[in-house]
Amino acid sequence: MMGSKEILGLSTSDATERFHKQLTLIEKQNKTYNAFVTVTDKYANAGYPSLAVKDNILVEGIRCTSSSRVLENYVAPYSADALHNVTTHLRVIGKTVHDPFGAGGSGTTSDFGATKNPFDTTRVPGGSSGGNGVALALEQCDFAIGSDTFGSVRAPAAFCGVVGLRPTYGLVSRHGLMDLAMSLDTIAPMARDVYGVAYLLERMANKRYELDKFSARGLKIVVPTELLDGSAKEVRDAVEKAIATLTDAGAKRVDVRAPNLRYAVPSYYITMFAEFSSAMQRFDGLKYGPRADGETPEEAVSKTRGSYLSEELKRRIFLGTYATRKEHANKWYAAALRGRTLVAKEMQGLLKKGDFIVTPTMPVLPWKIGELTTPLQNYLMDVMTGPPSLAGMPALSVPCGRTVGLQIIGNRFKDAEVLQLGHAYERLRDSK
């Protein structure tokens, strides 16, 4: 498997040949794995590496469904700001499947079919950016760009054995990204190695990141014991081995208690419900997507939303509307904001005890499709990826097992250092 640096160094003819081989691979495999909802014209490549883009990010002239039937035939009139510098060096090979509007953590709830884990088609790929993770793992593309709200690139990175970074909130423009929770959403890079993720982020954020001049020696690695102890044994063992790799290289491990992190999941979901219910008001059949018939405008809107929005989307809209009503807002929404502040302060406090926080990316291995039968079971899978999202911190998932990710978290706008530690870990891991 070629590394990102090698792929970027290919000649024009070799890059074109690789692009066409990837198109053939997608054609053969997509019925099985369902990573792509739209594939671009095969003649679009002009000798550049390929880029897959999550289908909630606008690419001018290409259909953008957000994996929902409510936008089945919508064509983007412009491209997201974050793509402008990227697409001068890479060519979009297609738009990837994800949980509708990013509302899901399994990667299997798209209105256009479930995406399957690249290592076991009976299991989930992680979500919501599951199509990106699968496309990278199967080498159907060279690079990918998704979005991360509460773990949406990090979960599929872990479950598909690739790398995903949630950048510091505000580092990358959100213009051209369809909202899930606007105070948390980030456009985020994915690749098969840290070098590829850094390459994308450089162009998305107009910055330069040097990876090689970095050593783990002397670093303090903070490990929240509640999160590690609460993981499945296979996950815990893989992460412990990864931490040992860093400490063997001279890092110091600092075990800590972080009781306020338990507020992350409930605080997020109430906040997200509120913001999502507001963002979804535009999808009523009047301007975007299909429209159902009704005798009055109100009836038409009701029928449109009832017919074209999935059950999970409706659930989130209803709960968000309930939580922000005047009589409920102080009990639910205001409480969620207070919880969010507690989590952010807890994360900031942990980073005063060391240079980085390290946790598993996901608490379990990929579960079987349909195994988690209630929304709450699915929501609880975000327990690791949620805290850095609420704190606006950069968080990187690097494989430390075939379907296990090591999550490295740093201070806000310390994305370079997070990437550097991830790259250092990759080299140490691969040298063993």
C-alpha cells in the first residue's frame, strides 16, 4: 500500500492511471460496501491524486444529497471554502455515503443504503463519515474530506483502520457544509496516514505543518482512567500497548480522574438537537428538494417533511424543538450548556497536567449492523470522541489495531503538535 507522500509524488500519467483503476474498483465494490452515493465523470482527472468528499459538503456542479431523500436531486451551486485550495492539487472522484445530515454514529442509516465495514460486511464502518473510511481502507480513493461534530471522522477512522483529524473548531471554514450542530461542526481531513491528513489540513487551513522534527521524549501523556477502564478489553489492550510504545520512547504517562467528562454525551445531544432542529427548518419542500402535495402550504410542508425525512432526523427535530420551548429551555437547553462548560473546563484542566490527552477513539470494536437497537445505545458510543468536541480541541485518531484507534487530543490551535505526535507514534508502531 502506497503512502500519501508517494502518491503525491506520482507522475501525471501514473496518477491518471491510478485514478482510473480506482474508478474500476468502485464500480466492482460499491454494491457490496456502498461507500459512494455519486461518482464523478471518469474524465475529470488530469493527472492528480483522488479525493472523496462526504456528501454533506458542497462541490460545485455535483449532486449533494447529505444522504437524505429530501435532497436527492440537489446539485451544489458552489464549492465549500475548505475545498478551494485542495481541489487545485487533487481531483474529486466522488461523494460518499454517510448517516443523513451527519445524524448518526454507525454509518449505516443513509437513505441510500447501509455502508459496510471494509473488514467484515456484517459490521458497521462507524459514522457518520463511514463512506470516507471505507473508501480509504479499500483504496478506492487517495484522500478524503468529511465532517466531524462529535466524532464523525474519528469513529470511522478507528473502525476502518485509517487516520482522521477533528481540527480545532474555527481553524477551517464551515462555509459550504450542511449543518448538524453549527457550534460544533468542523470540516475534517482523513487519509491512510498522518502525512496525508497533514497535507489536507495545510490546504484547508492555509498553514504549514512540519511533522518530522518531533520526539516523544519528555512529553507528558495524560490518560483519563474512567475512559480507558470503561472500554472493551480488546480496545483497552490495544490502547495500553500504544501508550507503552510512547512511554518506551521517553514519554511519561500521567493517569488522572476526570469525573465531569460523564456530562459530555447528554450535554452534546441536547445542544445538537436544539441546533439541528433550527437548521432543518429550511428543508420544507419550498426551496430545496422534492415537495409533497397539500391543500394548504402548511399541509404541504408537513407532508414533505413526513415523507422525506428519516425517523432519526424527525426524532432529533422533535427533541430539539421540545428542549428549546420557553417552558423547557432552562431545564434542558440551559442545563446542557452548563454541562458543556463543565466538560470544556475539565479538558482544559487535564491539559495543565500534561502535553496531550490520550484515550481510545471508540470504546468498543465495530458492532454488528442492527445490533444496537435503541437510539440511546448508539448515542453512548460517543463517550470518547465527545469531550474534545465540546472543548473545541483538535483530536486525531490513529490506528493502534485493525479496528481500534488511539485518540490524541491537544490544546486549541495546537493541531500541528497533535499531528506531530500522531506521526511519531506511527513511526514507532511501524518500526516494531
